[in-house]
Amino acid sequence: MVDRSRTPDRRAPACRDQRGSEPADQAYAEDDFAESAALAGSTTESLRNIELVKSLGLVEREVERLNRITGKILELELRKVKYVRRLGFIQGRWSTDYEAAFCFCCCI
């Protein structure tokens, strides 16, 4: 996880509810994004230092670590896809119900 104690809060005040806490869905999405960005950054850094890794004889260990990180990134990306699909379904369902209610009210 990313240490957020030192990073400034860049979210708009409108994202918070009246108690001042952020909505659970938004916090979930932001944490996943921050974690996948941190993992991708460490992977990129390892690939930049590949010559050093080779010269120190740490290739096998580094390959295992990169495979583990890639698996974590894949899991996070799949969670984000499921989250976005769930939101799309809820939005589509809500708009369909709203449309049906509007048509029902107009016909009466």
C-alpha cells in the first residue's frame, strides 16, 4: 500500500459527505489505483536496472519478484474492471427504472 500520510489531499470537497469522510466506493477505487501505480513503478525501476541485476547474479530472484508483482497488478486491474462493470450495471438499471416510472406517470 502507498503511504498517504505525506501526500496532500487532492480530492475536491464535493467528494466528501457531510461528516467529512470520503465515500467508500471512491476510497476503494483510489486505493486500487494508487497501489497498481506503485507496483508498476517498482517494475519499471527494476527493468531500468536490469544490467545491475545481471551483474550481481540476481536474475532468477528478480524474475520471481517481477512475476509476483505482475500477478498483483493483474488482480488489481481485474478488480477495477469488475467495479466499473458493476457501476455501469447499476447506472443502466437506475435509468431504465426511471424511464419506466416516467412513462407510467405520463400515461396516467
